Amino acid sequence: MCNQTNCLWIRSRAWLTIITKILLLLAVGQTSPTMAAVVRRQLAFISRISSRQCSRCFYSSLAAPQSQKQQDEITLLDQSYRTDEWTNISNPIIDTLSRKLHLQPSHPVGILRKIIEARFPENQYTRYSELPPVVTTQQNFDSLGIPADHPGRSRTDTYYVNANTVLRTHTSAHQAETFRSCPTPGFLISADVYRRDSIDKSHYPSFHQMEGAMLWNWDKDTAQTVENDIAKLPKVDLVVEDVPAFHDQNPKQQGHTDEESIAMSNHLKRTLEGVVEEIFGRARLAAGNISDEKLRVRWIDAYFPFTSPSYELEVFWEGQWLELLGCGVVAQSVLENAGSSFASSMLTIGVRNKVGWAFGIGLDRLAMVLFGVPDIRLFWSRDERFLKQFSPGKVSQFKPFSKYPDCYKDVAFWVNDSKISAAGGGQVSTFHENDIMELFREEGGDLIEDVRLVSPSDHI
Ligand code: PHE
């Protein structure tokens, strides 16, 4: 027997009339490529029996890996990119690049985008919603001061096109260029973003974010100007648990006066409280909740390399605190460096004499809550029975549509824990838990419902 220490448990789902349950236990102590081959064979097998609707199957095989065609180019959205040892993009991810769910007016993600945008006056906030997802590591990380050893930069967490090019992991990747080119003081960027992650009903490697930002001229009157702008914001009626604008562990920036930092934080917080009131007010209506109990939100100190002070916002919804967004006062270094990647022209480098705030909000999980969608993968469905349920501008409750019960197929693999690591680190050679997730996703697609690493004591 091999040195078994961890077990990966996979649940896949198919709509079948006959309920089938399979439990496969495989002892795998070989190297990662062999394990990859085994996983591929098993998942191909599941897909086959799903389509044949057979009722009882047993299978065990340690087949040799299929020979993989070496590619030195990859085509993404009609553009070719050179590949190298950093390339880790799989076909299912490539398929999602062109979907742009946030642009579909009758899709929950698109409806939510519009609801949020409507809170921001168009003459103050320019909208950007079609920025391409392939960006440089400079845009995604360096322009934001994200250090070279940050776990988010590792190959296990980020989709690399090649060593210098990634699928953006957040909409903040466009902050610098947009600060430089935006014609209004503020902007909103909505976009698809990509992160390698675990597989379950609330994680999908492609999802959507909206970035918002606002800048003011930085001079002796800034604090007063921002205060005047706060007075013009629509009034909100929430119960708010707040934190101080800044303190030692969540400091204001050198160069900002106390008044400037406090005023910008307050403008940011009051703006976002308005967004939350709007979204959850609609959700309450959709759920037929007419209680006059006020909505509760709370601010929490946070850390981002590109804002200081930084915060997260949570809302109390259906008995629990729900994390909504990250935000803060924009780091002056981000503004100073904005545009430095275009420095070869030597024309404009940096955004000078400006200060402001930025936020980033995830759209998909919020849309799940608002529309009562139980599984994030439903958003990617092309089934009319899903898509026809929603209409522009309206928050409505999702109604399950399959006339068949779920059919679960469980598969378990033993994996040798000397070959698997849960931590990031960016080494090309380590076989990470997310590499296995990627393998399952590539072979099993959205049929796979859940993959879990369990210890031997958690007998399956
Ligand atoms: N980009 C951050 C994330 O994805 C969110 C964020 C945006 C935080 C802007 C601060 C400012 O988590």
C-alpha cells in the first residue's frame, strides 16, 4: 500500500432518471502525472456513464497518461499569446472568456451591475465594462504595489498566460490606467475576473467584480470640498457599526492630514452604505419582506497593499454577516505610478496632486443571495429555464427547474501528502491542491459539484 494520508472526495451531479451511486477507492502513491492520468480516466468514466444512464458500475484502472500535444501558443479572444512554463489556463476557462455575464441585461449578474451603477451619477462616474481580461503582471500586481512574494501571485492561485501575462484576478488591475485616462473624477469598472480556486457551490474560477473610485484635487481645501460632497450624498437609513477612520493598525497615509483622511473615508463609507441600502431594499421587496426593521451593516478594518486606511463592509442578512466588499483610501504610490508602464513615451507619468478612494465588490455571490440562486454554476447555464426567469431591473427569486432529482456520484482518491501542498508559493514544480481542482474542472466541467480533501480519520 502506498503512504496514504489524504483523501480527495468528489461529488459529481447529473440529471438522471436512475439513481446511481459509485464509490471508487484508488490507492495512488505515484508521482503527480500518474495521479493526473488516473483522475482523468475516472472523470471521463463518470461522464460516459452519465450520458449512458447506466445504473451500476465498478471501475479501477491505473492507465498511462494520454500524450499531451505540446503547444507554444494559446489563443484567447482571437489573440495569440506565447506560452511558457507558467502557462496554466485550461479549456473550460477559455470558454468562459467570451461569456461576459455582467453585460447581459436579463442575467442576475448583469441586473445587479445595473442596480449598483444607478447609484452613481453618470456625470461623475465614467463606466467601463468591456476592458479585456488578459492583462500584464504589471497591471494586475506591480501597479498596485502587490509584493513579489504575495501568495495571490502564485501559479496555484492565478491563471498565467505566460510569465508576464495573466487573466486579471481583480478589477483593481485597471485602476492605474483608468486613474490616468478617466475624464470624470470617478469611475466604475465592471468585468469578469479569474482565480484558481476550490470547487463547490459558491466558488467558480470565473466571476465578476465592480471597481469604483473617486478622486479630488489635492490642495489646502480638499478636506472641506470632500465634506461638502458628503452633504450632497443621498441620505441612508441603516443601523451602522463603524470603526474609526484610521488608527495605528489601519493608518492614514503620510502626507494626508487627519481631516483629509477622515473626510475621504466618510465619503467612501456613506457612498457604499447607499449602495447596500439600495441592493438589499430591493432584495427585501423581492422576498416579500415588509418588516420596517432597519438593515444592519458593519465596517471592519482590513488590509490591501493599494489602500490605506482599508475597510471591509458586511451586511446582516438572513441571520448572518455577509462580507460584501473591500475598499479604502487610494495609496498615493498607486496614483504616482499610474501610467508608468507607458513611460517609454515619456509624456505623462503618474496622476499628480490628486487623492481619493476605491472599492471592489464581488457580484456573483451577492447575486446568489439576492436572487436566491443556490449554486454559483447556475449563472453559467445556457438553459432557457434559467435565463428566462429574470428580467432587466428586477430582483426576483430563482425557481428550481429540473423535473429530475439530483443524482450524486461519489469518487474518492487517496493522495500522498508529500506530493500535495495547500499553500501558495509560486514554484513551478509544486503540485498544489488547486492543480487537482483544475484537473477535475477540465475533465468533469460543471458536472463536478464538490471536491474535498479529507483526512483518513474522516472515513468516507
Ligand atoms: N481588489 C480587491 C479584491 O479583489 C478589492 C479592493 C478594491 C480593495 C479596491 C480596495 C480597493 O479583493
